[in-house]
Amino acid sequence: MISSAQRSLDILETVGRSEKPIGVTEVARQLGSSVGTVFRSLDALESNGYVARFQSSSRYILGPSVSRLRQALLSKFALRGVSLPYMRQLAFATGECVSLTMPVGWYGLRVAAAPGSNAVTSSPPLGDLRALHETLPGRAILSALSPEKIEDYRAWCGTVETVEVPPVTLATDLKEIARRGFALEIAAFAQSRAALSFPIRGSQGPLGALSIEGPVLRLDAQPEDQELGNWQAVVIALQVIVDSRSGTFIHPFGHMSPGDIRLTPG
């Protein structure tokens, strides 16, 4: 028999995973539970601030207690606070949103962002979680791993239903990223331009990746004719700080084997 605590967690995950406010009947249908049971659990979750009524309707969204938990989690990443001034500098220089993604197991977690001056953005929210090879910053992080670790990652992907299979070219692509010093991703709406992501390295492996999320690198121009060197200088300045204070940036989940961490992407 499912415990009330597990049921509440399942309901909370269902509400959080929904792309729009969700009602009791739909939650019950997805979980194969009775409407009455789900309603009682939602009532308890609402009383403690974990879910809330959307605009006083009968549909639910995540509540303020979840936001506080998310913020408490993000604050555990020491690199986040140190990176913010450098992220703002890059956002001001490029006009694009700049984000910090950090590895949690074999996933990449978006832990901070500095908005640019461009009004249009499709950036994911803080707390967004994806398997590493599925995102630009994730590939930057993977490029800083040893070939043995990359093989471990590929093997892990084959055991997780919610993770897409990496392309056969992954190892070759990561070598090219490592050689170049950053990952790039061509924008769908600007085929001659690309977004960039730079790995940040720690003493025990990659700590994260700093990403300029908009299409700032012109692929039809030489690097020396662009601002790439200036952007790299900002990242290098952050890396110098990290290198000089290596004991400060201890990963909160570094004691765990990456393959043992199973999360729900999204």
C-alpha cells in the first residue's frame, strides 16, 4: 500500500510537472488514485504552502514553500554567488541572458541567470534540469571530463528511460569543444550565429558552465574580428578566482556517485 507521504510527493511532482494549472480530477487520473484521496492530500499540501490555488480557482500550481526549498537548494552552490558579477558583466557586454549551470549527478541544473537587454528570451527557468548532453552548457561540462567518465555517462544514459540516447558522435563533439575551449549552438532563428558556453573547472572536475544564451558569435567572421576574446577574458577572470579558492567550491552532492542520482528532468 502506498504511504500518505509518498502519495503527497507523487501529487506534488504531478502538479510541478504540469505545464498549466491542474485540477484534482486530472491529478487523480494521472496517478490512478481516487479524487477524494487526491483532494485530501492537496488540501494538506495547500495548508503548508506546497501548492496553491491558481487565481482562487479549483486548479493548482506549486506554492511558495516549493520556491523557498528551491532557493535553499540553489544557495548550496558556492560558485553561484561568486559567478554573478561576471555573469552580469557578460550580460551587459552582449545584451544576452547569461546563465550558470552546474552538474548534479549526470544532470545539469540551471542555478543562476543574469538577464541581458534583449527583450525577447526563451531561456528556461532557474531549477531547470536536463541530462548533460541534451543542453549547450551540459555539453560544455561533459567536455571537461576524462574519456573514462564520458563512457560512464553514456552507459548511464542507456539505463534511464527519460533520457535520450546520446549521438554516436558525442565523444568526437566533446573533443572539439575541449580543443576550442567552449561549446557552441547555432540559433534556429539566426543560422549564421551561435550561443556559447564555457566550462568552469575545479580541482576534482568540472564545476559548471557559464553560458551566453543568445546568438552572439558570428560564424561567418574570424574570431579576432569579434568580441570573443573579451568574453573569454571575463570567464578566465572567474576561473582564476575559482583556482585561488579551490577549497571553497565543494560540490554539495560531490560525495555521491553520479549514476546514483536519479531526478525528474524539466
